Amino acid sequence: MKSNTGKIILIILAVIVFIGIILTIIGVSSYNGLVGKEENAKTAWSNVESAYQRRNDLIGNLVKTVQGAADFEKSTLEAVVNARAKATDVTIDPKNITPDQLAKFQQAQSGLKGSLDRLLLVVEKYPDLKANQNFLELQSQLEGTENRINVARDRYNESVNVYNKSTKTFPSVLFAKLFGFDEMARFKAEEGAEKAPDVNFDFNSKK
């Protein structure tokens, strides 16, 4: 009788050890997978920051070029300088990207983009600037940078999507909560982005 009881205990212990080993393997695999996906998302965010930084640097050079134009509208130039300073001040910790932080970052960058668009519109009144080779080169680089920003943002969202899915699907969800892998925020389309722009070409206007 004692012999049978001992065997049962050994079987139970063996089952417990086996389950423990399986859970450990699953836990380690899930943890490593979450770490890898989180790091990929952080790297993608770094690429987003790099693209925006490139735009900020180009805008700084553009401002210096425009400052050399006689009688250029001071208020328009100051608006760009101020917007650029605000955009530079908004920083995000890639380890803790929240929807609120991302919204503030996006708002600051949108403000800078709006000021830049107004500046480029005002430049139309200055033939010398429009013919300035340095200005034209910077303008061309800025257009290319906007494409880089869009690509970087899309890739960031893709990386975050992969990571967030892992934090919500079984069995990773168990270990995500245990080790503090929180959901990361995505870039969202700006308000009104779904509407087509109202473009009005007035060919009868006098220049």
C-alpha cells in the first residue's frame, strides 16, 4: 500500500515538474518575444524622430536663407522660428510612449508644418528668393523629407501593431502583464485629414 502511495506521489511530482518546465519554456519564449518586438518598435520610433530632426535642420537652414531677403515678412518668419522651437521642445521617452504624449508631439509638428507652408506661400511674392538656388535645393529636400516622415510613421505603426498584438494574445498576455509590457501608442491621422483639400486656382487674379 505504501509502495503504491509512493509511486503516486512521484508521478504527481513528475507531472508538476513537467508542467513547471513547460511553463518556464513558454514564459521565456514569450518574454524574449515581447522584448524583441518592443525593441523593434523603439527603433522604429527613433527613425521617426530622425526624420523629424532632419526636417527641423532643413527648416533652420531655410530660415537663414530667407532672412537674407530684403523686406521679407517678419511675422511669417518669426512664426516659423517659434513653431520650430516648440516642436524641438516636445520630446518622448520611447520606453513610455502614451497617446497623450504622442498627441502633443503630433500637434507641435503639425504647427511647424503649418507655419512652414505659410512661409513657402509668402515666398511667391519674392522673385529673387524663388530663383535662389540654395532656397530651391532646401525646398526640394524638405519635400523629400515629408515623404521620409510618412514612411517612418507608417513603419512605426506597423511595429507597434505587432507588439501590441503580442501583449493581448495568449499566452503572451499573461507574461506581458506580469513583466509590465504596456500597450504602445500609435500615430493617428490628423483631424480633417480624411477630407480632400479645397484647392482654388484663380487664373484671373492679378500678380
